[in-house]
Amino acid sequence: MRNTATFSPRARRQHIAGFTLLELLIALTLGLVILASSLSIYVASSRGSQMSQVETQMNEDGILALNLIQQQLKQAGYSRQIIPGSGATVMGNYAGPAVRGCDGGFTDATAAGAFGSLACKPGGGSDAIAIRYEATTDNTTPSTDSTPLATNCVGTGIFAATPSQVAPPPTPASAAPNYTLADNRYSVTDASTQPMLSCRGSEKSGATANTIGAAQPLLANVEDMQILYGVANRPSAELASTYDPMRHQIVKYLDASGVDALASSGVLPDLTEDRWSRVLSVRVCLLMRSDRSVKDVPAGGTSYKNCSNVDVTNNDGYLRRAYITTVLLRNRLIIQ
């Protein structure tokens, strides 16, 4: 029997009724809350990802810059060992200072000749350092010349144009021909616009001579370089066969001005060489800046510790971090 039950008009209206206005408002509010929460999580995740990418890139740049400086400092003072024919001690072609630094940079970074000709700028700023060693096609990347040459810090060939400093000179004198002297000078340039670590070095000029070339950029986002030098009481010009605490023990760390102010030890007649030949280690701090600014910088700016371990706050949106390394000048050590 078919169900013929019927509803009253009131019951029928209640049966087909939809959401009330209040229910719609509540549902809409809940939806907006969920949407806002989702957007907030997405924005936070996106910002965190951006910060992570920027920090990772800055870390990679800092490690690359430190590795480059370390590699050069490990070669500082190197010279191919030559044994003169009269039973003299083992000596090298180059017997001068391994490094020469300036607080605030060099007055004329193209000055050639003795390290004493490198004058320093007055005042503060980013430091500069010159590194010297005997360059060969084994410890540098050979040039693409028809006869490959040893190269400087930017890959330009260097002529073997420096007279050997072997003492006493071998017999005959032709046994000590000219050698290739790498003289690489590192500094920070364009710190206010696009900061970068740059280098200029001795390079071929003309048919046989060398000159100090123009500065070439090596790595971007290096904003500052500060350097300290570990010094001994007396100069050590080359590898020694026995340990001498006066020559091979670091007694203190000084900035470049402090090294220049040292009293003469009376060992070397040239005062600059006497002072800088005491340097046994170099402590380098590089202040790196992120390659791009980040969004949503806190109202108080971003904080970091500079190379003097002082807290600094910047409001330009860039991240910064100091990277520090200490390198022992192994060509000033003793040999067994």
C-alpha cells in the first residue's frame, strides 16, 4: 500500500529550509581563519627558505674566500731549494719577507721593488696584504703561452726576471739564473657599492720585464678584511734546520702598524725586512655580506659581530658574518 502521508505546510517549510544567515557567517569566519593560517604558514615557510638560501650562499662565499687566502699564505716565502757547491746550508732563490701588510690599504699598490716601497694609507678601513714566493708551473696554474709561464693570482704569466738571492753565490754564477717572483697583493674594493676581494700581482710586461698589474676582482660580497700577524723576536728568512725560539716562536699578534713599529733586531740591515721577516703566522678575518637583501627585516635591523668582535646593527636588509682563519707560514718553519 503506497504511503500517502502528507506534511503540513509548516513542516514542509522546515524540511526544505537551508542555512541561516548566522550559520553562513560562522562558516565564512571559520574559512577565513583557516585561509589566514595557511597563508601565514606559507609566508613564514617562504621567508625561512629565502633566509636559508641567502645564508647558505654567504657561507659558501666565505669559505671560498678563506680557502683562497689560505692557499696563498701557505705558499708565502716559498723558494725552490738550491744547494751551493761549497757545502753551505740549503738556501732558496728568494730570502726576503713572506708577507707585507698595511692597515687601511696601500698608498700605491703598484709600487715594485722592495717591500719597504709599499707605503700604507693613513686612517682605518679594510686591510691589504702582499704575499711573495717563488712561482713555478707546479705551484701555480701554467699560462697558455707557447712556453708556459708561472702565473700570478689572476692567472697572468710572470717572466723569470728576478735575480737569485742565493748566498753565497754558486760557482759559476750562471748556476743561479733569474727566477720567477710572485708578488700578489690582496685588498677589498668598492666596499660601498659592490664589495669584493680583489688582487693584483706581478705580471709580464713587454718582452722580458714584469710590472704590477691592475686589480682584478676575485670574489664578490667581501665587505671588509682585517689582518693580524704572529711575530717572533728575530727574523727567519728561510727554512731552518734547527729550532730557535727567537726565530720560530710566536710571541704576540700585531696589526700591520704594530709590525711596522717593532724595534730593529739588528739582524737585517733593511728595517722593513727585519720587521716583516719575523712574521710566522697570519690571522685573517673576512666580513662577508649576503649577495642580496632579505625581506621582512626586523624593526631593529639585523645584528652581527664584526672582525673586532663588536656587535653591529644594520638596517639595509643584508646579512653579514665574519669568517676567521689563522695560517701558519710553513715556509718559515724548521725542517727535520
